[in-house]
Amino acid sequence: MRAEDAEHPPAFVCPITQEIMRDPVTAADGHSYEASAIATWLRSSDLSPLTGQRLQHKNLTRSHALRNAIQEHEQARLARQRKQRLSEPAAPVGAKLILLGDSAVGKSSLVHRIKEGTFSAAASQPTIGCSFCPHAVTLPDGAKVNLAIWDTAGQEKYRAFTRQYFRGASAAVVLYDITFPASFEGAQRWLTELHSELPPPPQTVLLLVGAKLDMLSERKVPKDEAEQMARRYSAAYLECSSKEGTNVELVFERVAQTLRERGLDGGANRASQRIQVSALPPQRRSSSAGAAGCCV
């Protein structure tokens, strides 16, 4: 580009000749290429300037010819993407795990700790709707179980919305804050809802988790009371601290191990579960939808 042309906007540089366009094609043509440059190109070549392939409709107007060239380029790009996707190994199928609990019990902090290995105050902000996170768990015997973790919102206004994420879940982790009794009551409502919406254990893996173990001195929910409730709902029980990292890996390892033992860590098992859930009688699903404290 010549120095005297440097002041021209970049949009007026011809992509074919790399020269300043003295006579841009009007907006009605749908292109901002220089008319003379296009005419010269069509006289000297019938190859696409973008793909190098032969233009099938060179006898059309310059606008049509360039449109064909652009379409060829886009088709070639999409073909390369399809070829790349086909050559990539298939992503491993993961068992669906949903995290449930009242707002601010630490669901997002738990996910952040297991994925990033750190505690983040930003992760304590309320989740809007639902977020997704894949996670691979390596068991002590070296086997791997892939989890598809769905972190649901705990706010009251999202309860009805979140119920749709129950379907197809192989496992659920229900959290409560050991320093906040109201969240423990909420956990009981969650467990009741899960029994209404999903196949009962052992077809669904349930784990009740007492969060914020780092605040043990401020405990308000007795551990033995929580263990009793877990047994009533056929759920395992653990306590953890996302802030200190205590038992965080154990939470997901326990779920993965149980899924593997029960044969629920593969896609075929989840498919059969989805059939069972969708086959629930309408009156059963409608009654559970009206339960107090159903979803977060």
C-alpha cells in the first residue's frame, strides 16, 4: 500500500489485489470490492480467489461470481471441520450427577474446588439456573468414571425450573450447611423430591453431604441426626469443607465407586433410567411437583 493511501479505511482495501478501492461497488451489489479489480480478475481467471477451485458460474455478474467464491470457501471450511470432528475420538459418556441444596450451602464452591483445586469466594455467588461441568474420577483400582455434574441453583425462584434437570440423573448429591438448620430441612425436602422423581435406590445413587466442615465449632446440625436422615432415604453420608478441601475428592469418589458397583456408570444404564422416569404415572409426577421445597 502506498503511503498516500494509508489514510483510507481498511474496509476499502481490495482483498484480491490488496489495492485501495478507487471505485467501490455500491451497497446494492452487496460487496465492497473495486469494480475494475473484479472485472480484471474475471477476464484473467476462472478460479476462485479464495479456494483456488474453478468457478462454475463465471458467466454470471461479478457479484454472483464472488458470492459463489465465498460460498465455496465456506463449504470447504465446513468440510474441513466435519473431517476433523470425525477424526477426533468420541468423548466419553458420563453418568449424570446433579447437585442439590438450598442457596448458599456451597454447591458451586464444591465444584470449583474439585475442578480447580482451590477455594474461590466468587464461586459462592448464587448460581443462575444451572451450570454444567464434566469431571473424570480415578478410583483406587485405577478405573475411571466420567461424571457429568449439573450444579443447580438454590434460590427459591428457580425451584420449578430446576426440576427438569432431574430427568436422566444416575446420582444426586444433596448438600446442607452444618451451621444452618434451615438448610438441613431443605435437604430433607430435596431427598423427598428425588424419591418422587427418580427411580429409588439402588437404581439412583444418593449422597447427603454436610458442607462447611471448616466451621465445625459453629455446628448447629448434629452429625448423628444427619446420618439418621440419610439412612431413611437410603443415602450415603459425608461431611466436607470446600474451603479447606477436606473430603471434597471423597464426595465424588464415593459417588463414582457406587455408580460403578451398581453398573450405573455407562450410557445404557442411564438410558434405561430415563425410560423408567418418563414412565412414571402422571398423578405421581404431578403430586411430587407440588411438594413443598421441591427444587432449587
